[in-house]
Amino acid sequence: MDVQIIRSAKRKKTVSARMVDGVFVVRAPARMSDAELQPIIKNLQLRLQRRQQKSALDDAALERRAQELNRRYFGGKLHWESIRWVSNQNKSRIGSCTPTNGTIRLSHRLAEMPAFVRDYVIVHELAHLLQANHGPKFWKLVNRYPKTERARGYLMAVGLEKIEEN
């Protein structure tokens, strides 16, 4: 990414950045050294990338995939109010379901994982519409998805799934 730094004597502390015609334009105080500025620029670039990734996620495509998995593994019997990508879940959570109001939220971090893992998490959250806990009935529903064990292994390997009996 091309970076253009514009220094200003009027700026005292703040650094800001935005994309202008494909160039990452950084505005910084004139007396801030390059060494001080570099980690700030890196942080601002990461924030921009996360924002761009989140905006690229398609809730309509997620809805279509959930409907397909609902037909395949639940006979099309499940109904929910919304399923959407979110970027505000904590680092150990990749999905959540609130059965009482039928909302399902998936972490934007899932978008970078293999499709079979995303499908597992969708099936997992859909199963919560029928079983709010992680008891035997819940796992019987989730295990309808044939790649459950593989997906859980993947998530355990990246530190996002706890080892528990099902």
C-alpha cells in the first residue's frame, strides 16, 4: 500500500489517515519522528484492513447458506429472525445464537476460515434454535453435519474450540 505522510505544524498530537485515490494518506504532527510514526501507521493500516474486510462480508450470502444448511440438516424446519456477520465478538467467540429472539451472529474472523468450518459454525448456531444448551440432544443435532469432528479439530487447533464430550 502506498503511503503519503503529510506533516503539519498545526497538529500537536493526533495522527489521522484515510485512503485517497488508492494512497494511504497520513496526517501527522511536524515534530513527530519517523520512528514514532511507523507503529501508528501500521496500526491505522490494520484498522483500515479490518474495516474493509467487514464491509466485504455479505449478510445476504450468509442467509442463503444458512437456508441451504437448514434444508439439508434440519429439513427446512428452522426459522430465525436474522443471521449476520459481526466484528464485535470477543477473541474466543466465533458465533452466537439468541434463541428467544432468533438472532444468529457470526464473527468476521470466520470468513477467513475454510468453508467446512464456517458451515459447521452455522449448523452449530442453528442447532441452538432447538437446544439452547450443549447437552446430548444438542450434539445429536450438530452431528448431522458430517464434518463436525473435522471442523471442531480445526477450531481446537487454532484455539477457538474447547475440548468437551458430546
